[in-house]
Amino acid sequence: MTVLMKMQRCSKFLYQSKTLEKKFLFIIFSVILISISPQVYGQEDRGVLIEQQKIIFEVGKDSDIHVKHVIETGAWNQDRPRLIEILPGTQSNLTVADEDGDKLSFSYDEDTFEESKFIILLQKLGNYDLIVEYDLDNFMELEDGLWKKDFLFAFDIIVMVEDDIELIFVNSRPIDVSDAKGINCIGCGMTLEYFEERKISTKEVSSNENKFDIEFLSNGEVLDIEFIEGGNQIERVTQLLNFNVKDLDQLYVLKIPFENFPNPYDVYFTEKDDTSLDQLDKIRKTEFSQDETYVSISFRTNSEGTVSIVGATPEEHQKRLEQIDSIKEREIKNEYVEEKKGLALPIPGTKAATELSSEFNQSNNEEKVDTLSFADELKKGPIENSDNSMTIVGIIVGLIIVGIISGVIFKLKKN
């Protein structure tokens, strides 16, 4: 009897041990599942992240900007939604629509748009672009008279500027956007800048023979301007323009009549009132917008000191003019080749793009009228054989079918 009781107690102990072990393992697996399930299943429930898109930044003389995400390809319904990652910042005023302005269904990954990191797109029609728009607050930064922002993206972007901005600077290089109104940034890494106010000051300088004006555009003061003709600071007889600056970070654009002060130029930056120039003192400059009379030059200084702009000799200036003529000839040839091969497309949303689209549609409509016009055939008299009759009947039937299909597509789109 005693042996039997001991055996029963042992069996009970083993049973309880197995039961505790199962409960312990159940608790461990439950904790693991609870910790990982929101990460695994939550992402799948929200949708698939969109990677192929155009992102357009619309900037102006304000800290707030407007952002557009344009998705051109693909189609989906609510059973397989797509995600767009919202750009960092304080966002507001979200709209989701197709290219015709018809609203599309969407949601967020949080309770409000302002708190969210993703926009969940619930539908897209295959033949229509989907456009997501919102504002980003306090995006651009105003520093010392310059609006500025560092753009660092692994993908391509488009930056559009307001109409009153005609000149921007990308990594301190000037770009005239008076016609294009925007730039493409490929695999974008750039510092974008533009002036808050376009304050142009005209300074009169004197040469041995006459006086002439130079236009200055800068976010700081230009002091103690001096023009020297026949100087030899760099071991050659040439012209020299000196002036002092006192701001730590100053951007310049000068418009110079090269008849009085020939280009190309070299720009040097030295300690204040130091006119002994060395190659180590030379700084980067960009000459642009040259016409028959003027040339513009842009450069940047980073401390207090003296700027010295050295002009070219007559021989160097003539060589530059010949180079410009050669470039213009190549551009004319390239334009002729482009006419043969096709058109170079401008940036989307620009005036040039709108005009090009209008011209294309008008030309395309004219071609359609010529193709579908039977007036000349009807003038020839009655149709002579049944083959032509069958052709006309086939065309009419085809047009009816196209009309029916167009009506169905329109109805589906509106629904």
C-alpha cells in the first residue's frame, strides 16, 4: 500500500511539472507574439510603400512650402492600398485627387494627418495620375537676406519657384529661372538659396578714358570701391576692381559692361586692403547671362576682407568671344537635330510646358481632322464598289464602339 501511494504521488508530481512547463512555454510564446505582431501584421494591414513617384517642392519668399507627390503608374483598390511617406516637418492641408481634380479615398496611420508619418491611398485609376498635396510649415530658412534650405534626398525631385524669383543659387552657383521657373535635382543633394529682396545698387567707377556703371546685387554692403586701369598685381598689365566687405557670409552678383572692363575675370579674396594677389587667394566664380554688352559674375566670400576682380587682356577677351560664338553655333545645330529627333521637354507645370502641350494638342487635332475628313472623297462622286461601302460602314461601326467605350470609362471614373 505504501509503495502504491508513493507511485501515485510521483505520477501526480510529474503531471503537475508538465502542466507548469506547458503554462510557462505558453506565457513565453504569448509575450513574443504580442511584441512582434504589431510590427509584422501592422505594416501589411496598412499597405505597400510607393517608391516610384515625382515629388515637387513649390517654394517662395516664405518659410512655408507646398509639396506634391505625383504617382503616374499603377492601379489599386481598397483591398490592396498603397502608402506614401510624408516628408519630415509640420504638415497641413492635405488633399488627394486625380489629375482632373476628382477626390480619392485615403486615410492616415495615426489619428490625425498632423501626427502621421504615412498617407494610406485606398484607390487609384490606372489611366489617371494620382496627386497628393500638402503644406510643410517652417521649411525654408531666412538668414542674412537669403532664403535657404539643404535638400538631401536619395531620389529625384523638382523644385518650382514663384514668379517673382528670377535667380536662384544651387551650391552657390547662380541659375537663371526667369523662363523655366524650376529645376530638376537628380539624386538630390544641394543647398538652395535666393534673395529675399532684389536690391540692386549701381556704382559708378572711373577709368582713364571714361566713367561707367556696375550693378551690384548682394545680401551685404560693398565698401570702398576702387577701379585701377593698367595694374600689374598678377604680373600682367590689366584692369582691376577692388572693394571691401565686412559680413561673414556674403553672396554677390555683379553686372559689368565688358566693353569697359573685359572678361573673363579672376576673383581674389584677401585680408582687408591687401592688394598683393596670389593664386592661393583665388576663389570660385561663375560668369553667366552674357549678351552683346554685359556679363554677370557671381561669387561668395566667408569673412571680412578685400575682393579683387581682375579683368582680361584684349587677347583673352577676344578668345572668350570666339568661344561663345562657337557654343552658339553648336546650340543652333543641336536645336536642328532636336527638331529632327523630337522635342526636349520642359519641367512639368512651367509656362513652357503648358505652351508646348497646347501646341501639341492643336497640331494633333489638325492631324486628326485631316485623317478623318472624307470631304475630298465625297467630292469625287458616288462610291463605285462594295469594298468602299464596307470600309465606310466599318469606320462608322468603329466610331460607335469607341463612343460607347468612352462613355463607360467616363461613368466608371466618376463612380
